[in-house]
Amino acid sequence: MSEILRVENLKKYFPVQKSFIEVFFSKELEFIRAVDDVSFSVEEGEILSLVGESGCGKTTVGRMLVGLEEPTSGKIIFKNKDLTSLEGEERRAMHRHLQIIFQDPYASLNPKMKIGDHLIDPLLIHGLASNSEAKEIAMEMLERVGLVPADQFFNRLPYQLSGGQRQRVAIARAMVLKPEFVVADEPVSMIDVSLRAAILNLLLSFKDEYRLSMLFITHDLSVARLVGDRIAVMYLGKIVEIGDVDEVVQEPKHPYTAALLSAVPSFEKKDLRIDIKGDVANPRNPPPGCRYHPRCPFAKKECKEVEPELTGDRHRVACHFPLEIKID
Amino acid sequence: MMVAESLASNNKVLKIRNLSTHYFSRRGVLKAVDRVSMDLRKQEFIGIVGESGCGKSTLAFSIMRLIQPPGKIVEGEILFNGKDLLKLKDEEMRRVRGKEIGMVFQDPMTSLDPLEKIGDQIVETIQMHEDVDKKEALEKAMKLLESVGLPGDRVNYYPHQLSGGQRQRVMIALAIALNPTLLIADEPTTALDVIVQEKIMEILEKMKREGRSIILITHDFSLAAEKSDRILIMYAGWIVEMGDSMKLVAEPLHPYTKGLIESVPDIWLARKIKTMPGFPPDLINPPPGCKFHPRCPKAKEICKREEPPLIEVNGRLVKCWLYE
């Protein structure tokens, strides 16, 4: 397998809006460190699940990959080219291969645009087809995602579709360019429970058929385990653990991963109880040392002073005292 | 419903019989809750599971008599500690709400007043129902916050100064301020992360241990399975299956229940998920016969024509022709 995407030391700091008086009295700008030195890679045909709680920075990572957010620093190397150094035409050409599916299918489609045009426009913009070819490709794709009869859906407007159908349109729109990499940002969290499986299975079918690589962003560990080959856990802007899905889930090394796992509801509850204290710290002012230490039941002196590095071979963890547990 | 009667034991807090709540829209009548009967025992934790639009929230709002036009409770009985809530005068019902039945809503930000301190909101609720002075009420408010795991000094905070999970704790504190015997939680953790969800669930379980009955309304089947004693599965305004949580999950009887379990990704069951065909029906024009039949892999001729009865199978109730 070869690597398709590599992210190196990616950072995104958002400046905090201050009032006039605050600016007047202090010169220093404050930042929210949404993503703070994140590195990972994704192989061809692989799905990496990126999990974490709201505010951990997972969506910002995804948005940077597809160019919706400029990194503060770091590299995004896609097919051996650093996207952050590309501009203009070259950049647009690369982004054809890098598409995104958003969480909210009610907000991500243009309410005044016919379903068919959502698929035709990207083809025309990238000059991949003539008008008539584009229509044909669009129809095929609508059928492929289960919006049949395609000619009927083609002329409809988003408001005439249910949430599940809209998300199929969003998937079709991303896939119509035959991208090699897709960022899926919580693609089922707003979909009815009984329809989620269909959407997830649809996404997985593209993985098999196109050897598609994916960054699958979700807060739901059950979904992350189902779709991912590997899983990365984020906390306060950093990856705290990354590795093969089964290994991370069954032998979590980071206390945060274990705490998440013990809170996930399941039909088959495990006897796993790793506690977590208090609330998430403010990303404007992350705690010194390990960012997780104020909430960690195992924290020692070292954790408060020295920031742990992400270490290990394939299963990597950023913790001074990694857990040694196995959940069967 | 004869069967429901025979299943339940004596110490029932809530008895709902043949309850229907409809919404009268321009397109037609939407039967959100369609002749539902259920019971709740003292100190029982019950989970009502269903997808959006299945009527689970409407059922909860009907119990609280908070249905607004164009919605209306059109028939049935809601017997709470022996009295029929649907026959109470508005003034009497207001006393039941809060004092006897507490409710926690999905979105704490829209149910809390953003301009008023947390403490004042709790004090107001207490003073509305109890004859105590402000100081006494404020002390009680602090104790309530502590009982849901918040520091008592949070009485001086405004809602925007708290996180989503903390706000939901405040909502629970408000709901139990008058010590109701029944607590209804409508998707209390849907907007929250799993760790916060777990903490909120711990509070609900504590409420149960203290003697209250709990109704948890959720779309999260595994959450209900884990936390509740009994589960009710709703589909298109009907209760399609109801019974002991463990048994229901281990051996689902209704094809919808089975399909739902198989379609949900589960962290510890490393298995493929199965797609459930079709989508929930339009409740203004529901399919004839069994409302689930167009999606049902086991549908027979009769399912397309006639509504299935609610049948008792091994101590469980299931609304399906397969068991007739």
C-alpha cells in the first residue's frame, strides 16, 4: 500500500475577537488553538476515523484538508505535493481529487438549485465533461447512490427531498468527480437512525469500488469502529492515540480513549469503567504538560509538567503512563 | 387493552389507555400518537425508542398536556396516581406539572431564560408551588444543583456561562425542584458528547434509586437498552413492541425492532450493519394495514390490509401479524 495523504505538524490558531477596550489595554493577541501540531497519514484505499468530542478540532482538520481553512502552519502532502504551497489553477486541479461531505444535508445543498445541477456544476467547473456528457454522468451517479428514478430526482429541488435523500445527493456530488480522497464530516449524525446504515454502507461501497481513501470524522465511536481501518482520537487540538481500529478499541492505551469507550452505549455493555473528571479545558488556555492531566484519574507529577509525545510504532499514544488493558 | 392490563402489576404510577394525539394540518390529519396504551410502575426506568416523527415526543408532551394547536389529544385516558390528567382543569394540571411530573427537554438553551440567573429561575419555580421565602428557596436551589453534580455557587451564573452538559444538569435540577414522582426526559443528551451523556444518565439512575419513575425518550436504542428496565418501541404513532430491555434486545420479536438493532453500529459487537429498506411513512397518508409493512421483510398478505393486534408473547407485547 502506498500513502496518499500525509499531514505534518498541522496547526490552526483562530484569533480571539476582542473588544476595543481589551485591545487598548493589552497588545497581546490571544488564540484558540483548535488544531495544535497534528500529524498523520492515510494510505490508498484506507479509511481513517477521526474521533473526539465537540470542540476538539476534528472538523477543523477536515476543513483544512479540503482547503476551506488555511492552516496556521504545517504541511498537507497529498499525492506527493504540498497543498499548502499550491496556488491558483494547480491548487484547483488537486482539489478535484479531494472532496468533502458535510454533516448537515439541509445546509450543504443550494435550495434554489436543481439536484441534477449540483452534480453537473462540479464536472463543468473542472472541465471534465461537456454539457450533455455531464448530464449523463450525473444521471448515472444519482442511480448509483440510490436516487431512482434518476430522471425524476434530477429535476427536483432540495426541499422536496428527505434528509437521507439529501445526504445521498451530497455523496453523489462529492463522488461525481471520482476523487481519490474524501473527507466525510459526521455524514450520518443528522440522519434518521433506520436510514444511517444505508448511508454508511453506500459510503463503504465506494471505498471498495474506487479504492477510495477517506478521513471519516465522527463523535460516535461505534460508527468510527465500523467504517475505519484505523482510528485517531483527538483531545483539545491534539491526537492522543492512533492505530488500527481493533487494537485501539480493544487495547486502549490513553486514559481518554478508555474513558470514551467506557461511556459509549452498547447492546453488550462491557465491564469497563475508566473515569474522567470535570469538563474540557478552554482551548485558549490549554493546561500545561499533558492537556488531559486535569481530567485524568491517573495523572502524576510528570503529567503536569512535561507534554507527552505521540510515540510507538503502528499503535501510537501520547501518554507518560499508557494503560495496559485488554477488553474482550 | 386487556393484554396490557394483565401484564402490569399493581404499583402503577402511570396508566395510559388508548391515547391518540393528532395534528390537524392543511394537508390532512396527522396521527402522531395512534391509540397508545402503556403502564409505568413505581421506580421503573422506561425507555421509549423511535425515530424522529414516530410520536415519542408527542406522547411525552401529551402526558404533560403541553400539546399546542394544531395538535390535539383526541381520545384516551392518562391515569396518573389514579387521576385522569385529561379530565383535570388547566389550573389543576399546572400543579401536576413540576410538582408531580417533571420534564427535561432536549435543548436546555431554549428552555432556560438567558437573562435570568440560574438560581433565580429555580427559586421562581419553587416559590410558584411552595410557600417558602426567597432565602430558603435559594438554599434549596443550591442543594438541588449539588444533587446533580454542580457546585452550589452556580446559582449566581447565567445560562450562557455554563456548558451544554452543565445546562442540562440545571434542567434536571429544575425538573426535580418540587420533588416529582415521575421524571420525563425527552432526548436529554442528544446534543451532548458521550462522556457528558454518561454523567447525565448517572443522574437519572440516581433519581430512580431515590424512588422516582423515569421515562427516557431517545432515538438511541443502545442507550435505552443499557439504562432502562423496560423498552417501548414506537413506529409511526404505534407502540410496536414493549418488554424487558434485556430480553427485547436479545430476542427482538417485531421485524422493525430486529431491523433497527441490526442497522445500528455497535462498538462491542464487531459486525456488519444491515440496511433497512425504505423510509418512515408519511403519517398523513400512512400505508393501510400495518404501517410498517412496506419496509417489512416478512410482510404477508394480511399485513397490507389489516391493522395487526397487540399480542402477548412470552411476557412481551408485540403488534405484529407474525405472532397471531
